[in-house]
Amino acid sequence: MIRFPLFFIFPSAIHCCLVVKTVAPPKCECPYLALDKYNTQFHEADQDWYQYRLADVLLLPPKIQVDDCTIIVTCSQEDYLMWVFGGEWNYDLGHQQLNAICHSANQTWLMDYKSGFLRSIEKINAVCWKDMLRNCSCPIHQLKGGLNSTLIFS
């Protein structure tokens, strides 16, 4: 009989046995970077599309919006195209925006790439670029001079 009132007087001893501990999911820390003309050479200098066309390409950093474990990357200029360096693979998104979700268990991005299916990529290093030779309206004349010939824009 005495045990019954003691049960209600000392509830703290009972509550410590009933605690359910949950493990919080890992924090979303997937790597991303907005590249521009100043940091592209440092981060992605070995890329073929950029390495041989330094004078022909204009680069701008994309606009990046991060909310919890999602990211939206867009080019602020309409006539610029988006290029994403994703580790092993690179992606030409054209005029599309990039939508991705951080997979917190392995810290990789799940990117929606044109097909509607999600692709797993290691990082998102994005740059907006514009090909100046393709958009040039001026005629180009090459001077004859052998190997060291130059181009003149008129």
C-alpha cells in the first residue's frame, strides 16, 4: 500500500526510464560555389571548354538560393548559359535553372538534369557564360602570316 503513493510522489525516477532518444539526421553540408572570371581558373582550370577559349567567353557568377537542403541556381542574364562542374561529370544546362536537393547521409547533391530524373553529383560549382564569338556581329579577317597570324575585328 505504501508503494502506491510513493509511485506518484517520485515521478522523476519513472520518467528517466521512459525517455526515447532519437538521432537527428546529419546536417546538410553539400558543397556548392558560384564561379566567376576570377575564381574559375583556380577551381576548374583543367576544363577543356574553358581552357582554350579564355578570350572568347564572358563569365558571370550565378544567383544561388539555398533553403535548408535545397538549392536553386539561375543565371541573372537571359543570354548567358549555365555550366555546372559536378566532380566526375560536367553539365551544360543551357538556359535552364538548376534545382537540387542535398542528400544529407552522404553529402552529395541530387540534381534534376533535363530528363526529370535525379542524378547524384559530388559538388555544384556553377558558372554563367556567354560565347562572344558566336554572338559577334562583326566580320573577322585573318591576316596571312604563317603560324603567328592574328585576327582583326573590323
